[in-house]
Amino acid sequence: MLKHRGFPGRLPGTDFQFVIRRPNPKGVTPITRRERFRDRKPADRRADAAFMQALLQHFGDQPFERGNLDAGRLSWLFGREVLPYDDSFDPEDYEALLVLDVEAAKLSFPDAFEGKAT
């Protein structure tokens, strides 16, 4: 499992984790699309925005390996801002390649682009 060095471990001051420390011995947690309803808590929304900003800073529009990125946090963005890179995507593989849909991310998380040349 690839460890993304320099990627924030969690949202500061909260228990919202962004990465995992080690592979799950019971099996890989699959990435699934989770619906983001309008009545989500503000803290959940902040965690999504901070995670998106970290993804943008570390990977931009380039493909990246899932590695130690938290499946739960990825699942809140999967199918909208985070997409499978190719048709061979396996949601239960730490080596699966993902890519950001930057245009969708700009619409969903405009604050993540503040201060960036877009």
C-alpha cells in the first residue's frame, strides 16, 4: 500500500481522518459512491472541503493511486469529483488509480480553489 507522504492525516482539531496507517487485515474497504445530502453537518462539509483541497494540492489533475487514502472520505467524493482513471478500476484495490474531475470540483468546492491560478 502506497503511503502518500506529506498528505494531511486528518482535519485539524477533529477526528475526520484522511489517511489510514496500515492495510486492513480483514480486507480492503471498497470505495463506493455516497450521497451528500443538503442537510449534512457543517463539520462534515468542512472535512469534505479540506480533503478536496489536499487532493488538489497533492495531485491536481494527474492520476493518483488510492494507497493509504481513507476509503470513507474518498467515497463522499467518488463518482463526482473523484473518478476512476480507467475501466480496470477495482474499488477494493489499494493500487487502484483515481483522478480528480477538476471542473466538477470547482463547482462543488469553490473555496478549495481560492489562491490558485485557475
